[in-house]
Amino acid sequence: MTHHLDKSPDTLTTDDLKRYFAQLIKTHSWSTVRIDRNELQFFFKHVLQRGWER
């Protein structure tokens, strides 16, 4: 993801994530998208201690 967006994870915005997932949905299976989303949600909530918008 950081390679795709060329940003550090702690600087990602909601718009960055929306663009990333919009592209991911086009190229990967739904189960892969869900796993990626869950990993990011955990990272944002527990590592960065930032909120996660639904």
C-alpha cells in the first residue's frame, strides 16, 4: 500500500485509503480486500491510535 500511494502509513488520509481500496477492488478478490482492510483498521486503531471511519 505504501508503495502504491508513495506515502508512509501514518500520513495516509481517508481519501488516500478510498483511492487505494477503489483500485484494489478492481484487481483483487473480495476476500483479499477484506483482509487488507482489517489489517489497516487494526494498524490505525492499535498502533497509530487513530480513529477508523466506517
